[in-house]
Amino acid sequence: MSDKVIENNQVSVIGEIVSGFTFSHEVFGEGFYMVNVLVRRLSDSADVIPVMISERLIDVTEDYTGEYIRVAGQFRSYNRHEEKKNRLVLSVFAREVEFLEEEVESAKTNQIFLDGYICKAPVYRKTPLGREIADLLIAVNRPYGKSDYIPCICWGRNARFASGFEVGGRVQIWGRIQSREYVKKISETESERRTAYEVSVSKLEYT
């Protein structure tokens, strides 16, 4: 059962470690730690993607900043309670980790496949320049009755197609994980810079 479920959420990223390890949580005596990996885009920009790694996969007391790494796993979410509200926190959950000698040129450095269900009505809009965008929220089932809730963004023809999806419909998505900075207003006088993570969709199928 669990192997079948894991096939519905597959991620592979290759990039440079740009932070130390910070403790996240412990499950049955196994510690999990967060580390940031910088993944370059084909353009000159890059995405900084949070990766959750078990202390059994890597020596978390070492500083690997500047090392290149390949991570295979899943894109997972959990709700963190903040300021009387729940905030969706996303990260790549590492199942396999491999160090690389150097940066990989033009390899597929950021790939994700999701097979899940539409859990909110799609939000379709156009930018001031007329570019079509659709936001989706996908629920991807995990073993033991859990689900990950993953925001996805579609462009152009895919956005038009996705705008007609119905809640509960099943969708398969191929794309890449991207990070995006935004400013969150906390009060009349306070705001803070935050980073959102989402899947930029390159291909999708609706069943």
C-alpha cells in the first residue's frame, strides 16, 4: 500500500547547500533537520528550497555549505499554528541524499510529479500584461490517512484548462518547485518578508 502511495508524490532536486542544519522535530527517537538548497533555474535566477533530512541519512553536525547535493523524496506540508492562524509550511522530505563532485550543467535539477485531488476551486486571473494564471490547491494522499496540501500555479493554456477543474477532481501534475518572496502585513505598522513555495506547472492531466 505505502509504495503505491509514495508514487503519487515524487521530487528530485539538485543544488547547492546554502545553510547549516536546524532541528525540526523528532519521531520515535529519529531527529529531523532542515537545510536550505539553492537550485538554479535556466534563467539567471534561483530558488532556495527547504529540505527536511533525517539524521540517519546525513551527519547533521557537519557544515556542508557550498557542497552540491541531489535529493530525492516528496513535497510535504504541515500546518504551523501562528498568530491565531494556521500557516501552511512546505518542504522537500528527503528519502535519498547523494553528494555530487560539482554543479550539474543543464541536468533536470528541479522536477516534481504529483497525483492528487483539487481541494479548492481554482482561482483564474490575468496579469496587467494579459498573462493568464490559475492557482490550484492539490491534496496528495499519504499513508495512514494523511494528506499534503500543495499550492500549484499554472500559466497560459494550462491556466485556461485548469480554470474549469472541479473540487474533488483528480489531477496529475508535472513541474518544478519555486520559491517566491512576498511581504506579509502583520499590523498597521509592521510587515515582514516571507517566502512562499509552490509548484510551477509545466504539464497537467485531469481525470
